[in-house]
Amino acid sequence: MATSTQISRAIIPPAETSRVHIQQLVQKQREFFNRQGTLDLEFRKQQLNKLLQAVRQKEQQITEALYADFRKPPFESFATEIGFIDLELKHTLRNLDKWAKPKGVKETLLNFPGKSYILPEPYGLTLLIAPWNYPFQLMMAPLIGAVAAGNCALLKPSELTPHISAVIADLVQENFAEEHIAVVQGGVPTTQHLLEQHFDYIFFTGSTKVGKIIMKAAAETLTPVTLELGGKSPAIVTEDADLELAARRITWGKFVNAGQTCVAPDYVLVQEQVKEEFVQLLAQTIKTFYGDFPAESPDFARIVNKDHFNRLKSYLNDGNIRAGGETDEHDLYIAPTVMDQVTWQQPVMQEEIFGPILPVLTFRNLQEAIQTVNKRERPLALYVFSSSKSKQNLVLDSIPFGGGCINDTLSHLANPNLPFGGVGSSGMGSYHGQTSFNLFSHQKSILKRGTWLDLPLRYPPYGNRLSMLQKFFQWL
């Protein structure tokens, strides 16, 4: 693995893609799709297999690029990005034939003789916009669904992670025709040029603020959108929880990728009688994971850029630091940090933290914890740690959230059979596995009528048939 001196972490923004070039790509993809170039199922499987082989061939380049952009540990690069996509591709290839088959549905006597079925069909041109925190996984995962469903795709990786964005651009250019899949690079101007075009579906992962901009632009052409956003995802720890286990799993879920994870536990609500013990266990676990000096650990990532570093550093003034708190601006390092004595009025609790700072708050009883979470926007994820099934179920039944775990964190993302997505301000729409295929497919409803019988009941003149029709509907 290259060291930080061998690979520059300087942010060198890619050149903006011109409006004219974007228009040309959109036109090429529109023409290719209209020629039904993506409809053949074998073509789709060939493209997905090609993507699988390309990801495996570029594994080292992907790992080095992620390290260069924010010193992501190789283990995390494979576990949360490369390996994740490998599994998603294999799962899709194993099941695509089944997903793409027309699905028969129960018929009504009103349509006798006939049969009805649902035919999945691609939308057409898709725009996929990825964030910087998991820049490879969150670019490739929606692409898998778009290609599997038979769409063309225009990809916009994040300009804040230029090394991995360049690898993605090379991977696509080397393996795919641009009329099917293409990458455009750049910052805000490029995104604005993209949003001026008419796509058939837009998939965006990022902040709620930008998500509103995307949705507003999509409304101009009534383009459907999926928004994968974020929010303050809580971890609730009750007094009967296995505290050591909870400390390990929350520490891992919070500080993987230096806390720059949309489903990371944003804060902990712990029952007050075990709070002090739990805080000490968190501190001990951090030391176990990252040593006495986490800045020297090869297993702890860095903050993506100076702006995010400064934002996070300012939060350290909002409470009492119980573990960590060290910073190094030159290295964009913020230690894994645990804080208590914070309030909801302080900046650290006003927005998603998205970094290695974990506030710990308390509650007296579970209803109080539920009320605390429900006073805020609906979170993307929620984690409850308890040995009581009734307490687990009470939390699940009482709090709306995107998805989550009982006695774990983050791991629900590892199952492609579980839809992943937010609710309310944390997003709309879900994907992964078959849900991705369905997301990028219009479910076309078809009725096929027989021709050997044609009852005259429905045709004018209606005469005195109303009472007969009413009785028939009552019988149905």
C-alpha cells in the first residue's frame, strides 16, 4: 500500500464538462436506447459481467485511489466498497433472469376471458450522482441496478475525491460504449449542466440540501427521482443491553471511514443508570481498535478536505470530551472522539455530524428516548441495543426510520435482500438487490383478452342493465 508521501492528497478538481459535450452524450444515449440496444437480457448480463471483471482487475488501483483521497484503510476499502460491489454484482447476475420475467397476477371475472401480468421495462436514460464518502460503492451500486433493468447511464462522481473519480472514469471508458454508460467529471457547474438535460430517471446520493435542488430541477420535466440522503441516526442503548458488545459495535459503526458514513450512529442515547459505564467502555474500545495514538493507526481514515475538517473541529467545543479530541489540520486528522454534556441546542446536535465525533446523551425510560428521536426529522438508520424483545419491538414500532439493526450497526447494508433507503428528510426510494432492479424498471401493466367471447353488457345502449351490473358487483 502506498504511503501518504507517495500519493498526494491534494484536491485537484477535475476539469468541468461542457454543456455541449453533455448534450452530445445525452443524445447518443437517447438514440442507442431508442434502437432498443439495452433491451436484450443477454446484453445486460454481458455488461454486468464486464463490470465485475473490471472491478476485480482494478482492485489495487481503486484501493490506492481511496487511500489517496482520504487515506482509507485497505481493509475498509475492500469491505465497504470493492467487496460490496462484487457481491452485489454476483447476486444480480444470479437472479436477473427471474427478476426480469413477466409476473402474472390474479385476474378478475370482469376481464373474463383474459389474463393480466406485469412487464418490467427500463425507463431509458438515467443520471446517477454519487457522493464522496463511499465514492466507489455509491457510484457502482445504483449503476448495477440501472444496467440490470436495461437503462443507459450517465455517471457523475464526486469532485471532492478526484483520484477515485479518475479511476471510475477510466474503468467505464475502457470497458463500455459511451452511448450506453459514460462518466462526466466536474463540480457544481457540471452538475448544473446535467440537470438542464431531460433524463428519464435521476438517482442522487448526498446531502439533504443538494437533494432539494435535484428534486426541484427534476420537477421541471416530471422526472422521477430517488434521493439517498442522511440525517442524525441514533443508537439507543438500554440498561439491559450487553454493554461491552454494544460498545464494540457502536465504536466500529461510528468510526469506520472516520465517521464519514451516512448510516453511522450519529449520537447515542443510553439509559442514564449505565451511562458512565458505557462511556468508559467506548473509550476502552477505541484504544483497543486504534491504539494509544490513533493518528498512527493504519486503520483510521482521514477527513476528506479542510472545510469538513474545520466544521468538525468546531464541534469539539460543544461538550465535554471523554475520549479523543486531538486534531491535526495538516493531516486532516480528527481523533475518534466521545463527548457528553451536550445539548440539542448546540451545533453538534443541529445537523448530521458526518465525522468521528460521538455525542452521548441519556434517557430515563424508553418512552423518553422514543419521544426524543421522534421530535426530530426521521433518521436514515436506527440502532437499538437491548436484550428485551419487547423493548426492541417497542422502538421498532414507535419510530419511523429508513432501516437499521437490533444489537448491531451498519450491517443491514450487507444483505442485498434488504431494501436500503430513507424516509422523510432522509430520502425517498430504496435500492440494493432486486429492489434496485425494480427501482430502475417501470412496472408495465398488461391485460391480454381472449377473442372467443365478447359479452355485450358493457356496450351502449345500456337500457335497463344498471341493476344487473350492481348485483354483479355485489357478487364479486
